[in-house]
Amino acid sequence: MQLSDGRHVPDLHLDRAQVERCRALADRITAPVLEFVGRHTTVSIERTVLRLFGLHDAGPRGVPLVNMAVDALHEKRLLHRGAAYWMGYVMRRGATDPLAVVERMAALPADPEPLPPAEEQALLAEMRAEARAGVDELLGRVKARDALRGELGVGPRPHKYLIVATGNIHDDVEQARAAAQAGADVIAVIRSTAQSLLDYVPHGATTEGYGGTYATQENFRIMREALDDESRKLRRYVHLTNYSSGLCMPEIAFSAAWERLDMLLNDAMYGILFRDINMKRTLCDQHFSRRICALAGILINTGEDNYITTADADEAAHTVVASQFVNESFAHRAGLPDRLIGLGHSFEIDPEREDTIARELAQALLVRTLFPDAPIKYMPPTKHKQGDIFFSHAYDMMSDVVGWVTGQGIQLLGMMTEAMHNPFLMDRYVALKGADYVYRAWRSMGAEITFRPGGMVESRARETLGKALALLEEVARDGLPASIARARFGDVARAEDGGKGLSGVVTRGPAYFNPFLEILEGAR
């Protein structure tokens, strides 16, 4: 099979009727979810609307202005009308600067005086015009990112993806520059542990974080500016990614779009399964965040690799594929084309077993074949890493080989010191050097290798696809919420009304107003 970038991968013969059935079932699974999403909003969606109108700053004690406004509207049960409506309402009553707008919104009574019909229509028209202007300004920034990308070029695939995670954005910058100079194509700034659970986005640059650095708009700006500078020096574009997950998915998607990021980790179910965030909240937020990603041309990375850290990678391989079909359907419904859907999976079968390479090849080639136009992101081994750095490095390089042969789009490079410490500069250098060797040494092997019909690789791939189909049949019959409650993904069970953030889900009223949603859904 020849990929769109010219690379060849071995052919994998699948039952096309099964593949088409999987996609049809995924659409059946996501349809009722989208009906629910269409009837609801969340506090994070409404905060994002205000950010799109330009309320980026923080107020007293560093509290984001958008939290001050939306929390007050929610407490007074006014959010069902939409934050955009109330912003227009107070502006027509004399509020001008951002702090005054927020203070007036926070001071609204529980039952504001209704506007005369003509004035209300004028309000809606004014806010729609402001929204169009805001989107045009955002798209201007996206255009600048794309122009630099086009000028410098992005290099061949798979893009070599490396992580920085010091907790201090300024230290992250220095590590990112060093990684880019050593050959990295993508820099991922790992987010501080538990930021997913914050129902606000911290404001400004941060220099403290545990296990990573806070995802803030200012931190995004600092890193993007540094990588643009480094890209011009290197004469090749270096991509930047961060995390759009947790209780602030849409807000982080907006901040990333505004600060010209290229990729975001953005999964439909990750927050539900691995951060115990309420599924109703997550499913609403992921849709609006993906609408923003589609508008800004941001490539999403999904999180199926996480499923096989909590479940056995060999036994649960089909759950990865089933989730990828569901994530693809959700992404399409949010307007994302295949070229922006970076479905995730990983090299995680226990290395103590026999024939793991054949089984890893089967899984990676199956994913590549099922989603030929998606920039698949392949993760290195982590679950079975040991303190033996020599074995660890060899283990990582086998992942690089499988990734190259099967034509992955983005290759996250493993660190030989995984789970020991935050990688040193030399750790990243060794990973990049090893990957470059694999890509040279195996350059044409994707076109040379043929797997035996009915052999181990083909049989394993067909078995996994068959099990994924059976799981999708079950989920389509029972519904996604019930299937998650029965731990069908990642061996993790979550209740439909459990988890964090449910109180932030609001049923839209008959007069709900969100001019950005109108634009994002094509009614511009």
C-alpha cells in the first residue's frame, strides 16, 4: 500500500465489509451522543465563548475574568441563555472595558429585565458581528503559522516527537531548543500533573509544576515564539503540541489556536476513563474543542495508547481499534478532516512473551490500513520499561522499526530512562540518533516486505478487527455511556452521572445564543 506521502507499507488484506460495518456502527454510537451535546452547554464552553470575544485576562487575585463571569451566571441560573447573550446585554447598558463587562455580568439579578424585541434583535446582530470579527482575527493568526510552516517545510514522516516536562516554561524552552537542534520535528510540552482536574486555566507564565508544566496561554506563547525562532535558524519548521483534555478542553483549544500551536492531545474518552471526569461534561466539551481545532487546522492526537497501560496490550488490542473508530466518528462530526485526526496507539505487549514483534506489527499495520489518510501517532513502550537502560534503548528501537515499516505518521521517541527521571538532553539525543539510524537502515523495507497469507501477522490483524467489530456491535446496542459503565474500554468503569464536573453541564434554553457555534457549524 502506498501512503499519501509516497511511503510504501506492506499490504494487509482485510474484509472490507467488516471495515465498513465498523464505521457504520461508530456513527450509530456517536449519533445519540451528539444529540445530547446539541441540547447542552457547559461552563467551559461558555468561558471559551468569552475568550473568543477577547476576555483573555485575569482579575483580582489572578482569577480568570471568564470564570468570574460564568460562575456568576451559572449560580443565578442564567447560563442556559448563553454567556454571549449576557455579554451583549451588559454592553448595551454601558459596559465597555473587559473588567466592567465582567463586573456587570456578575452583578446581574437572577431575573434580568427582558429587552424589547427590536433591541434584542440588535443585540444578537451586534454580537454575531463581533464573533465574526473575532474568528477573522483568529484565522489571521492561524494563517501566519501556516505561512511559516509552508516557507520552511515540515520534513518527512514519521515526525520525530519528543517531550519536555520540567515544570518551568523557561527551562522547557531551553530543552525544546536543544531537542530541535538534535533533530526533533515535534515538541510536546507535558502538562502538570492533575491540571485536568482544575476547572479554570491558570493565568500567565508558570515556573512550578509537578510532572510537567501548566498549560496556559502565556506558556503557549512563550514556547511558540521560541520554536518559531529556532525553526528559522534551522530552516525547518518545528511543531508544537500540548494537552486539550480535562475540565477545560475548549478553553485550552482556543488558547492553542490563538497562540498558533500545531497539535493537541484531544481524546473523546480519556478524561472520563483516566481522570474520572463526568462523561456528559467531557462529551460536550470535546465536541466544542474539536470544532475549534477544525477551524484552526490543529491536528488532534487521541489517547487509545492509554487503554493498554491499564489493560493487557495483547488481550485488549481490539478495544484500541474500536475506540479509534469512535474517535474518528466524533472527529468527523466536529468537522475535522482525516488529515487532522491523529489516532493514537502504542507498542506495549509484554516483551517476555514470544512473537511480540509479529503481534506488534499486526496491530500497527492494522491501524495504518484502517485509517490510511490519518497521521497516526505511535507511542513507544512504557508499561514494561525497566531500570536497565540498555534493554530499554533496544526496546525503544524495536518500536521505531515497527513504526517505520508500518508507515506511522508521528513517532513518539522512547527514552531509555523512562520512569527513572525527567529525560536529560543526552537521553533525547540518543533516542533521536537511534531513530535516524532505523529510518536510514529500513528506508525501503516497507515496500520489500510481504506477509504470508494466513500467517501470524495477517491472522492476528483479522482476529483483532473481528473482536473490534463485536465490541462495536455491543456498544451500538447498549449505548456508549452504558458500555463505559461496564468497563469496555481500558478496563475502567465510570458511571454516567459520576465523576467531576457534572454540575457544570447546563441544558440549553429555547433562546440559547452562541454565535461562535453558529460559525463553527457553518452558519456564517
